[in-house]
Amino acid sequence: MNADLQVYNSLTRQKEVFKPLNHPRVGMYVCGPTVYNDVHLGNLRTFTSFDLIYRWLKELGYSVRYVRNITDVGHLENDADEGEDKIGKKARLEQLEPMEIVQRYTNGFHEVMRIFGNFPPSIEPTATGHIVEQIEMVKEIMSKGLAYEANGSVYFDVREFSKTQAYGELSGRQIDELMSGSRDLDGQSEKRDSLDFALWKKASPEHIMRWPSPWGEGFPGWHLECSVMSSKYLGMPFDIHGGGMDLKFPHHECEIAQNVAATGCSRPVQYWMHGNMLTLNGKKMSKSDGNFLLPGDLITGNHPLLSRGYSPQAIRFFFMQAHYGSTLDMSEEALQAAEKGYQRLSQAYTTLKGMPAEGNENPGVEAWAERCQKAMNDDFNSPILVAQLFEAAKWIQSAASGQLKLSPTALQTLKHEFERFFIRVLGLNEQQEGIGANRLEQVMELILEIRREARIKKDWGTSDLIRDRLGKAGIVVNDGKDTSSWQFEL
């Protein structure tokens, strides 16, 4: 267990030494998808970031309970508790049962997570599976005088809560500013204040998804599910709560208020962590502007913004080149650079696995491994780790060419640590390339066989032509006494 791990806490706005509440157990809750549509690239980046965090915590020896929910009810079209339920609307438009929509897009979400190498969570609860618990939490909050019923709906009383507790601390918003900036309701809403948010919504006659409650038939508010499921499976307080930067306000702010109101715990979550946004060609992704890609588009290349497809592992590597808390801009040029970088490291790993110890040199492998560990302990700094892996790739290239004679101890350490950080921590497993990688291997075997036959016939022109053309494509041919091998240019 490493005591040097530091985590940036969105609540305190500083890095803090990570000290789990129940060492060596860690509880981590991450807001999952609303399953009414295909998972988009911004979501994928967020979940991949928390997969990296999950992997490193486990690598440090912590026993992690990772809870990531599925929102299958209650997420309305806007944050003002107005409009249709997103899943209900999709079901109405497609003339399907809401649970058909939920199942379709949950399956799709799981497939995308698998393709991009993300581990499944320990528990994946659904909002509809916890209706009873949500009703009980609403009743508890009402009993504290911090919520009120209006025409069959129940709203959290932000103004009353703010008399004794902080509201807006996570997002850095002052309650006075929020109140002064809020519009007058003028009798157009059943809320007492526009800042108030729904704990339970009365179902209109056309609303498909509904459950009986003490206040009539309705459905839970979007924020409520995460408070209920995180506290049920992780207790209160718990260690880490994560999600996208866009969830800070109002979703996470409302979660905190609900948790404090229901349990009396003043700090329900010890470390709030937020992944930053993904932009496309320097702009926010927008379907209406055509500046929008889905994960499947990146793989197939079947999109006007792309000239070709990219492997899931190259895309994952692209994500890892930026810190999870930084904005990351995606472009085809950036993807191509990431693909080349991933291929360099993947080939270095392949070369390293079969490398024999041939000398007594050590270029500082132990210090290098410490730098890798230090990078991940510095708030999961994957770009620094990637830079260290490229440094090791240079040693591997030198050893493969005979310029560096690694000692057995240095080689063993390099093999162990490179695999640890490249495969287990970053999740860049070459085996996940699947059919594409296998086909490339078969094609290269054929090309090298043709070249070998040319060399036997002393057809040096054909032999050199194949070697030179492959070189221009970034593939290096290494000629041995009887055989030839290939690798991507390091």
C-alpha cells in the first residue's frame, strides 16, 4: 500500500493525501449513463478516466468497491424539473416499452465499455431497482422539514436547508448569488423557489413510467437515485464520488444536500473527482452543428469528419495522453499521432517480452520504475506515465539493436514494470486489438515470406523494394541469419 497517493479534491480545490475511511477498503461511486441513447465520446472519456483510477487503486493493493449506476428513469429533458423523461420520450417516439429502450442502450453501453478495455464495476444498480429506498429517503428529508409536497410532487427546500448548511460549496456558487439570479416564479410553478429541485414528481396522465407513493403516482427525481444507491452500497460517508465536470451543478450539489439532509452527515463524500470535457476540432461537440462523433464512428471511420477508422486501443491511448482533469481536444491529426505512439509502445512491449539478457548494463531501470509510480501517485497523471514509457521504449530499441546490453536484473525489472504500467494500469492490452491485429500479423508473415524467397533467389531489387516501402509505412524489417522479423518504428 502506498501512502504517497495524492488526489485532487474538487470540494477543497486542492490535492490531498488519499486516506480511505476504512483502510484498506475503498468505496468509489461514479455517475453512470442515462440509457436513452448511444453512449457518446465525452461519456466514454469520463468512464475510461475512472477505469484508470480504479486500476491504480487496485494496483496499490486497495480493496475497491466500485459502484456505477444506470439511470433508467427520472432524468428529465432539462435541469429545471421540466419536460419529458428522456427514456419515456424515446420510448414514445419509437413506440416501444421504456424498458426495451433501457435494455437496448444498456447492452450497447456495456459493449462499448468492453471494446475500449474498461473493467466492469463491482455493482451496477439501476434507479428503477431502488424506488422503495428513494421513497424512504424522501420521507426522511420531509421529516426534517427540508422538503415539501405540492400537488403530488415533492421538492427539496434549498432556502430552508441553506439556513444551517452550505449549498453550492462544490461548484463554488454562493447561495445569495444563486437566489438573486433566480427568476421569480409568478405562480407559474408549484415550487416555492426556482432553486428548489424535485425529489419526487407527480406523473402526468401520459407519463409511462410511474410508481405508487404516499404523494400519489409518480417517479423519483434524477438527483435522488445517486444519493440512495451510493449510501446503500458504500455507506455514509464514503471515499470517492466521481463523474463528469458537467455534473458538478446541479446534480452533485443536489446529491450533497440530499445526503446531508437525510443522514445528518456533514461531509458525505471525502474526495470529489471530476473528469473534464472532450472537444472535437477545437469546439464543443454538437449534433446540430455536425461536430459530433460516436465511439463506433471512430472505429469504422464511417463519418464525414474522418478519413479512416482507428483501433479502440489507439483511441484509449489518445485519452491517456491527457490528464483526466484537463480538457482534451480530439482531431484526426491527434488520433493519428496517438495511433503511432500506441504502436511504438505496443511493439516495444512485444520486443521486450522475447528479449534475452545479454550483458551487465543497467541504464537506471529502478529509478525509472519509481518515476512511473510517482506519476500515477500524483493524481493519476497518465501523460507523465506515458512519457516514461516512451523513455523505456528507447532502451528497448537500443537493446534490440545490440547497442545496449541489459543485465538479467535490469531486464527482469523492465519487463515486469513495463507490463505493469502499459497493460495493467493504462489498460493497453495488445490482445484486445483482436481480428485487426491478427490479420496484420498474417499479412506481414506473407510479405516477409515473399521477401525471403526473393533473397534466396538473390533478387535484391525486390527484397530492398519491400524493405523500403515498409520503412516508409513506419515498419522496420530486422534481418537475422535465417529469418526476418518486423516491428513498428520506435
